[in-house]
Amino acid sequence: MSMAAQNFKTSIQIQPSFQCHLFPSSLPTIFKIRHKPQSPIALKFHPIKASNHKYITPTKQEEEEEEDDGIPIEHIKTLVKFKSRHNYIRVLEVSRRADHPLAGSRLLLLDAPGNIHSISFLFKSITNAYYDVLATLPPILPPGPLGILGFGAGSAAKLILELYPQGVIHGYELDPSVISVGREYLGLSKVEKQYPDRLFIYVSNALNASVKDGYSGLIIDLFSKGCLIPELQNPQTWEKLKGKLKKGGKIMVNVGGSCVEPEDSRKDGKMIMEETLMAMNKVFEGEVFVLNLGNRKQEDSGVAIVGGLPDLEKWRISLPKPLRFYVDMWKKYGG
């Protein structure tokens, strides 16, 4: 089960055979990008023609928008590629010379479509992706440990540990190969050495996670085969997760959307997102809020929070300046 499916949206054209949102299964000759400054980026893989995937033809407007900003293939390097018991795993490195928001990063891709599950920069932790949204959660939680269900290679954990000196994280990841790759290629070993008393990683089924006296909050980033795991469309799962919280605790969730590419072409990311939100709302009725990171109407990329919103001004002040603008982006689900 890949535990941290990515929603990082930068349109890329790969010529001649693919259009995708970031990186495909095999390396292309050139990447074409669009990036809107001041907005969080979401990533998506989207082949035009590949086995077991939809055929999608870009519109004339999309083709015109993607006429420039090419990234030559020499700026992309594959560091590792293999199949584990649970995932098809790849790690890519983007050259610092590339004219791209991900220049200087290493990327963990999981599943056949190549959805990005972790981003690691050598000299910074802010990602301009949904991990930054997840890192806004700790200031509005009661005292206690934070659980990350779907740890990946630790992008969200790294940022949270750096921003909040008192924070303690318990991270859960099903695939030991993901943790191993994170340690070797994406800086996870350094984070573990830096915070030995604040970061605890478990290779286990995240839905079975528990700590004595409960979690102050949960971050949920659980994907498998390119889409949210089916358990998250079941209200009973949310009842169990609610029972893992301390009083006043909250849950923040990467709910994906149409920006995430399932391996099974019969599945639709947006529909799965809506089914997940409905299940959440049955348990946390009226306390579900959604932040949409998509930059096109037809392509959603969402993060949800359950447990209600705090005083927004107090929340804003408690956050580092680069994260404050997210506070005003939340909308009540269904309203």
C-alpha cells in the first residue's frame, strides 16, 4: 500500500507520446510545464496513451500554453527503480539547473502511473505542495503526539519537526522498501538522527496505529495503486479513527481528487474523493472542511480537515509566514 500519494500539480507535456502532470513511468525527451506563482503546486501523472489508462488528448489551448518552459532530459536522473511487494518504486532527481519549481529536488514515485509520494529538497523543507498544508495542523491541536498514517519518505514529518520544536510524530508506513528508499535517497536518515526523541517510524498497517491516551491529531495520506484506499470510503473507518483522538483532536487528510491517477482506469479520483468526504461527513457531520489545491476547475486536488476549524486569526498568527495564506482557503464541505 503506498501511503502518501501525491497531489502536486504542474502540467507537463512529454513529447511525442505522453501528456502528464509530472513524471511518467519512463523518462521522456522533454518536459513542458506550466506553473502559477503564489499558488500551491499539485502533481499528477496523466498519460495520453498507455496500457490500462484512459486516452486523453490535450485541448488546443493546453497545447498552446505548453509551448515553452521545456526541461531537457539531461536535468532528470533516475536514482533507483524497482518493484517491492507493495509498490513500483522510483526515485528521480531534478537538477538544480532546471528552470522548474522542483529544481534541486528528489522525488519518490509509487505505483504504475508514477504518482509522487514524497519530495525532498537538500536545502529547504517548504515544498509548495500539499505537505505544506498538512504542516499547518500542529498549532491547532491539544498537547500530545501526532500520528502520520501513510508516512512515505517523511516529507510532511520533516517540515513539521523543523517548524514546531515540541512536536512528536509517530509515522506509519506499510511498505518497508519505501522507508528504506527514504533513508537512502530522500534524507530520512538525517531527519531520524536529528530528532531521535521526536520521530518514531513503524512499518505496519497504519489503520491499526495506536498510542496510549490517544493522538493529539492525525494526518492521513493513505493511497494504494494510485487512489485512496477503499477503507476511507467506509464511515466505520472514520469512527475508529475518531476513537484514536484525544479530546479536541483533529484529523487532516489528503483526499486526492482528479489530479491523482489510479492504476485502474475504471476508477475516478474525483469520485473516490467525494465518496471519502461523504463517509467523513457521516461521522463528523458539519465539521468537515476542504481546501482545494487544484488550479483548474476540472482538476481537483484536495486536503480535508475534520473536527471543525479554530479561530482563523489565531491560527494564522501561529503559523510561519510562508504557510499563513492557507488559513483562508478552507471551505465547509457541502456548504
